[in-house]
Amino acid sequence: MLGKKISKRVNKRRLVGKTIFVRSKNIESIIACKRLFLKFEGGNPTGTQKDRVAQALAEDAVKKGYRQIAVGTCGNFGAAIALAAKDFNIEAYIYIPTQHHTKRIEEIAEKYGGVIHRIDGTYENAVEKCSEDAEKYGWYNANPGVPHVTEIALNAYGQISKEIYRTLGYAPDIISVPVGNGTTLAGIYNGFLKLYKEGKIKKMPKMVAASTLRGNPIVKSYKNHYQIIKDLQPFEIKETPYNEPLVNWHAYDGSIALDAVYNSHGFAEYASDTRMIEFSRLLKREEGLNVLPASACSLAVLPSILKKNHSNGTKSTIVAILTGRIPYNGHNRHNNHKHNNSANHK
């Protein structure tokens, strides 16, 4: 009887969200804050926060009568969409730039029945081609920037805010989030804004947008004091095996993420590959969490931000969102400097 229960197929939809949320007393002293909490999204089924929005989009597709769903991605969003499509019994089409090293992600997507399309060019080219084909063939378009997708994504990521509030019972002073397109940060901000309007929290947390030194328009626009986000030039982008999830010249939800930073009196900062790797290793050593370097940028930027902005960090309660885990490939490639960083925060 017990064997039958164990072998029974787990419904992946029930495993999405309610991820690890812990206080990190070991790293608090390094960040120099009063309290530091970690929200580890790597606990989701395919290893990133993308499972939250993928499940919501697949459910919306089915409700609207679609039998196919399509998305352009650099990595884990494709795997998340493939799993969600399998759970909802629809087909998934995953468009990935040829130049990206995503063998493991493709294997996961194909395992769940996803169909891979390789596209020459950048992430933005993959999204554009995918959107064109979705329109042509009548598929559900799950790409960022599409109005219904943005609305669903903001609501899905808003659940992170609720989970933090339910545990703490109050809003932290600062929430630091890795940003590519900016959707996750904008969703968390919107989640806390709803809690504020409902009278459940007394203040809004300051939102911190953390990204790569080598190409993100949200952070660059903030640092240049732009009120309206400006795209980067494609030649400004410099991808590495570590920063790939954060890099793009056009942030599809960048404008609402930038507004969230400004409206919350927050900050935006870059982290170098070296710093992201350093904090990824720190998380493994001190907390036992296998966090992607790009996902660890939410921690890596905090010492600089607290120092530069005199934010009185020693009295602050801070939450760092860790958006993805290091994939297990039989050995720890990250420690050997050969890590294939293919998770997509965009």
C-alpha cells in the first residue's frame, strides 16, 4: 500500500510556490544588516521562479481553448513551459537562440514533450520569431511584453510577496531581486502594493534591481536617472556563462520594473561575474543552497548599495530573492569554472 502511494505520480502544479524562506544569520554580518532572509525559488519543480508564471499561463491557455503554447527563451522558462504544458495536456513550442548553451534545458523540455525551435540571433530575435509563429498558427503566445502575459505574470510573482508576508507578518525594509526583463521584481512590488492598499502592511519595501555589469537596461536607466527606460544598443551586450540569464538589450517589462524601483524609493545596481560567483559559493558554504551565480546577484549588490546610499542597513530587514538553483549534472561544474548557466530570469 505504501509502495503504491510513493509510486503514484505527483501533480507538479501543487509543488509550485511556497518555496524555502529562511533567515541567514551566517551572511547577515557580511551584508551588515539587522536581519537577512533568503527566498529560494530554486525549490520550484524545474529550478526557478519561472514555474510560477508558466503554470498560470498554461492554465490560461486551456481556459481560452488553446491546444498549443509557445515561448521564446534563453533557458529555464522553456523547461517550465514544457512541464506546465504537460500538466495541462497541451503542446509546447520552445524557441531558443542558437548561440545559447542550453543542452540540459532542451533535454528537460523534450522530456516533457516540448518541441524545440533553434533561432539565429539574440533572445529578442527568438521572442520575435516565436510571437510571429504564434500569430500565424494560432498558438497561445506566452512571450513577455504581451499584455495578457504581463498581467498574469505580475499576479503569479505577486504570490512571492504574500508568502513573505505570511511568514514575517510585516513588510521588510528592502527586497533585492535579480532582473532581466524585470517581470519578477515588478510582480513582487505589485504584490506588496496590494497588501499595503488592503491595510495589511504599514509601509512599502524598497525594491532593489540587481543585474549584470555587462548589459541590462533597467539598471543602466536608473543609474542615468532616466524616468523612462531606454534600450541598450545590441553591441553593448557582453554575455558570459554566468551572466547570461540577466542579459538583454530590451527589457520587455523594464518600464514597470523601473517605476517600481522609483516608486518604492529603491535602488538598482550591477554585480560583476566575480561577485556573483563569490556569493553563489558563499550561499553553498554558509546555507547549503546551490544558487546560480546570476541568481545570487540579489545578494552580491547589497553591500555596495548599503554603503553608497547610506540606507542605515544595520537597522534594516532585508529579503534577497534567489531565483534559480544550479542544475545537478553528476558533479558541480560551477566549482570547476565550467558551469553551463542556462537558466532564464528574463
